[in-house]
Amino acid sequence: MAQSLSKILLHLVFSTKKHEPWIVPDIRPALHAYLAGAVRSLNAEAYRVGGVADHVHLACTLSRTMTVSKLLEEIKKSSSAWMKQQAPAYHGFAWQAGYGAFSLGQSQLDTLIAYIDRQEQHHRKRTFKDELVEILKLYGVAYDERYIWD
């Protein structure tokens, strides 16, 4: 094949440091838009960004020339700096070091987008901890609960 082609779909999840509720409703839409732009600046497509006060979900592609860890490093680093520039109240903002990155197929994308769109309703009944454990089970990821929390 003369040309390199790929379409790798990802579900990314990451939290604020110590799960602090930094992402208040006033800043949330702007942060989500910034994250989408950060993904696009890395030659990837952002289909949806959403979340609540202590974490975000992204449905995006992975550029064929980038690793998952580099994508996360770049979007977390730039969005953290962006948040700190928004107001003095955000100067202490930081993302948790870890993240979840899960692959999906094209046929699962619409379901993931709908799931991300329902984050606020979803978290009226369920904590982020419960949600993450459910996601890990859904994607078949082995984990040790001692190491997935701060």
C-alpha cells in the first residue's frame, strides 16, 4: 500500500487532581471547547468532549503519527495552562497524572457520544469512582483498585 491510512477511535477519561471539583458550570463549556481544539491541533478529530466538575470524557481519533500517551500529555498540559490563565481562582488547577484510554469501533461511536452528552444526568446518581469501575469492566481492563485512586 503506497499510502498510510488509519482511523483509531478512542474514549479518553481523566480527572482533576485529587478529584477536586474545579470544572464548574461557568468554565465547563469553554474548557470542553478548548480540549476539542487541542485534540484537533494534534491532527486528530474530536467528536465530543463532556464531563462534570471533576473529570472529562473525550471521543476522538488518534493521529496515525502519535501515541496515546503523547496525545494525553499534550492535551492535559495545554488545557491545564489554559485553565490557570482564565482567572486567579484557577491558578491551583491540575489534572490527575493518570488517564483511561479505550479503543472502540465505528459502530460504537454514536453510543459513546450519547453517553458523553448525558454526563450531568448520569452523575446525579453515580460517582466518578463507580463510573470508572464500570467503564473498566465494560472495556475488559484488569485493574487493582489500590492504584486507580489518589
